[in-house]
Amino acid sequence: MKLKALFWIIVYLGVYSVSLLTDLKAAGVCKGIFWILGVALTLYALALAAVSGRTLKLYAHKEPKSGFVPDKFTNIGIYSCMRHPMHLGIGLLPLGISLIYGNVGAVLASGWALAAAFWFVLAVEEPELITNYGSEYIDYMSKTPPLNFNLRCLENGLYALKSKEPIQENSKVEVKGFEAKYYDRLMDIITLGWYRKFIKEAIGDIELFKGAKVADFGAGTGRNALLMHPYIGSKGEIVGYEIGKEMKEQFLQKTKYFKNIHLAEKSILEPLNEDERFDFVFISFVLHGFTPQNREKIIKNAYKILKRGGKFVILDYGSFDIDSASFIYRFGIKFMECPLAEQFINSDLEGILKEHGFGEFEQKLYLGGKIRLLSAKKV
């Protein structure tokens, strides 16, 4: 380990000595381009080193806290698509820093640092790993390249470090604290006003009617109730089901002037007693945050309180292939959302609803099918 550290110290000193020996620097537009590339490359290099180091700490030790040097073979996460991500990161770092400072001599010398990383991996690391792990590592070599510049490798590495256990405790469906207090405002800011327009459009697509009685599961701040109210009129009724402290306070504050909007401080996981009372049960971006077992409890509750012919309307993620989606969607689902969301997207929601007595499905898709409004009738 000391010899490896010494090798990289020599490489780095070699690169930065060149910067002291030459005054040739990028200028004008080239300087700006160098700086942008340098920042991106430096961040990428640091991310590679950090993710690979964290992966080794979690998966490459027979016992927790058994030392810095790995003693267990791993091909998990970032190591599933390249064998030496840490060396790639360490090798790219001098180039990134040299580009930031715009020193042309150091940039050229950094090419030799990257070449040195390749040599080090093949001449020093590989023989040592073959000795340590034998045929297991040889088989790994035949399937996995030593270095890989595909950003999917880094994405896989980050995903492997995230908790993937789909349990209710890992859900983000119940919003609390600061996020709950300013939920509507934060959603509008984060989406640049898109969410406000979208939810208004989606509620308009439910086909509510005057005098309809609506149960709003996971009613949140009351924004959805206020958007539904013009469609049901003064003779209709909206009952919001919400248990979050901050959310309940906002719901009551926003709806206090509407006599036909009420709050039921009940959990949608507990058996509900209002048999066949409602024409619609609406649930918006809540169902994906529950385990399959808890989703079924919610579906059973919806069926119980709906009138015959009433509709269970679910606004949530659609069914799509996450891995083939764009980076923005993959990042949002895999890193921002809870593991339950991915399981929900891959589930057969219509099939589950059929098992609980629903049919005559209708749906409207948004964002290329990434979001859908699914309507299921109680038959």
C-alpha cells in the first residue's frame, strides 16, 4: 500500500513540476473552455474515487471495520462495469486541476499521468489481485474492462450505495418539518411552477361532476381539495384523509371558508367505516410510497367506501422501463425517491386492482407515460 501511494505521489509531482517549468497558459475563449472542462472532470474524478472507496468499505471486507485494505472480492456497484474506478479517478484528477488553472504544459503532462494509471493497473494491480482472488478474479477480468468512461458506471455505483430495501421505514411519503410546512411553495420553486399547472390539469381530467362526494387520500395541504371544489360545487363534498401534523394545519387553514370540505384525521391504512359513501376516491403521488401489503390495504379501503360504479382515481408514476429512461428520470427515481417507488413502477397495478374488485380502467398519460392518471371503477 505504501509503494502504491508513493507511485501516485511521484506522478502528481511530475505533472505539477511541468506547470512550474512553463508559462504557457490558455487565454481568452480557450481559458473559459479549459475551466469548464476542468471543473467537470475534477468533480467526476473525485466522485469516482469517493464512490469506489465507499463501495470497497461496504462490500470488500469480510468483517466491518476490518481495516483499509480490502480482503474480500467484490463486483458490486461501480465495480460491476469497471475493475479499477478509483485509479481512473486518481489518474484523471491532475488533468482536471491542470485544466482549471489553464496551464497547457501541465495539461499535456497529465496525459502521461493517465497513461501511468493504465500501466499501474495492468502491471501492478492485476497480478496482485489474481494472486489474492484466483479464478474468481480471472473470470471477472474476462467480463469487465479495467477502466470505463461511461457515466452509467458512476450512476450504478451511487445506486449501490443507496438503501434499496423496500420497507415502509424507507418511504418518503410522509413529509414532515420544514419540507411539510412549505411543501406547496417548495414544489412550485423546484418545478419552476410546472407542478401547479400540472396538478390543475390532472384534476380537470378526473371528470368530477356537480354534487359528487370525493375522498382525498393523503390530502396534504389542501391544495388538491381546493382545485377539485369548483367541479363538485356547493352540493358536493370533499373529505380529506391526512394524519401529518403540519399538513393537517395547512389543510384546515386553506379550507376553513368551505363548509363542504372536511378533514378526517384518519390513516388510510386503518379500516374505514364509511361504507359506499363516495363517488370518487382520489390519491395523488401517495400510493407509490407504500409497501405492496400496505397498498392493498389502501385499495381495500377505497373499494369499501366507494359507491357501486364509483371511481378510484390514482395520479402517480406510470409503468415504464426505468433503466432505459433518460438520466433525469433515472436519477429522480433511483436517488431522490424511496426504493418503494421503483417497485411501484414495475408492479402490475391494474392486475392488483382487478383482484380487489375494480375494472373498466381508463388512463391519461403525461410526460411520455412517466406519470399517469389511472381511473378504476368499482364493479
